[in-house]
Amino acid sequence: MQLTPIGIIHTPYKEKFAIPRQPGLVKQAQGEIHLCTAFADANAFRGIDAFSHLWLLFQFHQTAQRGWSPLVRPPRLGGNAKLGVFATRSTHRPNAIGLSVVENLGIEQQKGQLLLKVRGMDLMDGTPILDIKPYLPYADAIPDASGGFANTAPAPDMQVHYAAEVIPSLLKAERQSPGITDLIKQVLAQDPRPAYKKKQHETQEFGMHLGRFNIRWQVRQQESLVIEIQTV
Ligand code: SAM
């Protein structure tokens, strides 16, 4: 079996670290699927505007070569408990296929290229998209379903603040990329630190590459403080 990507998604998430663990958690994040020439046919998207949400099937391209393991450690369980890969949404799975529901912002023609705009995805920049399907509420939403160890959405449990000395670079960043202030806040509210780092000393700094910026922050008394924003 051979799969051919239909497009590549461009997102603000330039590295794996700090990408939300499921779609819909960071609503500010917008992405664009650039369709490959063979699939950039407007006819293939006729009617898609009628759907508010879409399923994306994609390849975990960044980790696919690591193969799969039968037991994985879901971060939601603190990173110690092991569960079967098919009882989780882990990236370390056979065929490395991911599945995310995203908001449909519409299909557009831009500089001769066909692209589909989406919002709320949990995909890294450059992820190959294998298929797109409409989300069907009557079939896909099951209100009384049980969600195992992830029965409810993780509460964004971090307050996020900007240090006074970072405000000038934040204002500049907001002029360059409108919405970046909220995007940084929503990403950090998810507390992307790995479980074992949450126990470490408060002065430790963390960094992420988000959109056109390198962001650095510290966690002090269960609140995140953004201390540096640099244009890449
Ligand atoms: N919603 C999808 C699913 O259930 O199949 C993905 C869930 S997976 C737990 C989400 C994580 O995948 C993100 O937090 C990020 O670390 C990772 N990820 C996103 N895009 C990736 C890619 N292209 N290659 C490898 N890992 C990726």
C-alpha cells in the first residue's frame, strides 16, 4: 500500500514541543493546507463550505521513522502509567496516522495556489495531509460516549502573564502577526512542560518556536511568565 499526501499543512507550530495534545484546545491557531498540484482541483472541494468542521487524516511525519510500540505512556496520566497504543492517541503507532477535527475556514485561491484554511489544529508545520473529510455531527458526535482516561478536556490550568520588559517586543510581534498575543497565551495555558519538568526548580526557563517568534518563559507559583519574544 502506498499513500500519497494530498497537501501539506502550514501551522504556527514549528517544533513538536508545545503543540496542544488534541485539536480545539488552542482555538487561536490557524493553519493553511497547501494542496499538491495533482489534488488542487476546485471541483474536489465543491460543497465543502457547508461544513463547519473537517476531519484531517495525516502522517506523524516527524516521528514516523521511530516505529511503534505496543505500550505507551500518555502524558495525561503523568507520563508513568502505560497503556496499549490502541487505547491512546499516541503518535507512536503502526502507520503513524493521525486524526484531528478542525474548524473549516474555507477554500481560497491565493497567487495561483489552492489552499484550505483551518483553525484549532494540533499539527506541526509541514505535516503531510493524507485525506480531508467533512465532520458529520449526527454520526461523529456521541454525547454519552465514555472517554476513558481522557474523559474531559484538560482544563487550561495556567495563568499566563507577560513580564513588563517583554511588552515592547510583544507589541511589535502583534503588529507583525496579529493575534500572536492570544496564541501565546492559549498555548502556554495548556502548560506544555513534560510531567517530569513540572517538579523542577522554578527558575528553569522553557522555549518554543511559535509562528515567526522564539518565546521564552518561566513558571512561578503555578503561573507562566513570558520573559522573551524574539523574531526568528
Ligand atoms: N489529534 C491527533 C490524533 O489523535 O491522532 C493527534 C494527537 S497527538 C497526541 C498530538 C501530538 O502530536 C502533538 O501534541 C504533537 O506533539 C504531535 N504532532 C503533531 N504533528 C506531528 C507530526 N507531524 N509528526 C509528529 N508528531 C506530531
